[in-house]
Amino acid sequence: MALPSFSTSWKSSTQPRKQHKYIHHAPLHTKQKSVHVHLSPELRKKYHFRNVQVRKGDKVKLLRGQFAKKEGKVDIVDLKWGKLFVTGIEQIKKDGTKRPYPLHPHNLMILELDLGDKYRKAKLESKSSPILKSSSSPISTANPVKSNPIKSNVPESGKPIRKTTATTHHEKSLEEHQYA
């Protein structure tokens, strides 16, 4: 039996069964976007990002559940199931053995980032340092250009400019609609 293919043209159904199907059959590069975790207020001010993708080595704080207010480093990021495993957060089974407890990313907050990856560091610092525009090319605000697709060929005088090139069917229908 063939697996259902993933549709990128999904239009956000309100039916939970379709939402679960979408998430379950999504490819890993799409599921990766759902493993973003909120930054602490200090990191948010420093990097100007609200949330970032969590990675192994990030220090996180749990906000909800039985382990709320506990902190630890991320051990495993499971993209297939959308769960994270943190050091020190373990479930004790009835026979006394311990197993890592799976956590959902929206219940966590990043306290410290692992900046060992130069690309991650560059992305985080891209928003934090404002880009200064050079003064050699000032932008004139005296006559702002407004683009309107319907009135794009009509100058200030109000008379349309006839195009010498062939127009598309869409442009003809716009002209007919405008001047009819």
C-alpha cells in the first residue's frame, strides 16, 4: 500500500483529522519549522527574534507540566514526532527504571543558545545589528511612486497611454473594465 503523498497546497482545514494528517505526513524540512522554541526575554532583546529552532546543546526551561520551572540541556531533537528530550527530565517507570521524558517544544523556553554553528550565529546576529544605508544614495520622499496595477498606464492627466507592444488578455480585460 502506497503512503499518501504530502500536499504543499493545503489550505488550512478546520477539521482536526486533516490537520493531524498534514502534520503526520509532512516531510522533515516542514516538520523542522514546528520545532521552534520561544527565547527568553533577555535573548529576545539581544537577537530581536521571538523564537528559534531548538538544537542539541541549548539550555531550556520547562514552562508547563509536571516538570515546570526545571532547566536542562537538550539531548535529542526528534523531528519525526516533534518532541524534545532534556537532561534530567526523566520518567520513572513502575519497575524503577528511568526513561527520557518527551517534551513538546511549545512548553519550553530557551535560556542559553548553543552558538557553535557559525551559520546559526550569523542568522541570529543578522537582525541584531542594524544595516546602515550609505548616504551616497539618498531616497527621495518628495514624489513617492504608488503602484496600482489597474492605473499603472494612466498618468496624472487622466488620459491613458496607448502601448505600442501587444497587450495580454489580462491587461485588455483590465482596460475594458476601467474605461467601459
